[in-house]
Amino acid sequence: MTALARPTHGRMIGGVCAALARRFGTSATTMRVIFVLSCLLPGPQFLLYIALWILIALWILFPSEEKAGARTVW
């Protein structure tokens, strides 16, 4: 698995589906289809998408110590 980061190429709206697809080793099209199908179910899918859009951007701007090379205790 690769690090969760929004790509600059190959994204449609915010790059969240492309980032999740890269993270889990699937195609971006598959992840987009899964997201669209999940929107047919009741739930906060759009809010989750917006939250991931913001959180992934913040994670890139302010990387954690683990990303910088520090070891985790757990």
C-alpha cells in the first residue's frame, strides 16, 4: 500500500477516489463506481467525501512524525 495522497493527475473533482484507489491498489474507475453506487444508499457519503478531501490535503501539508521516519510505539 502506498501513502494516502491526492494525485495531481488523473483526478476528476478532488482526487479523493483516485487517492483511495491508489492506496488500496484498485483502479480509479472502480473506486468512483463504488462511490456512486454507495450514494444510492442512505448515509453521509458526500460529507465523507468532503471530509476526506480536507483531511488528505491537511495530511500532506502537515505530515505526521511517522511519515517523517519516527517509529511508533504501538
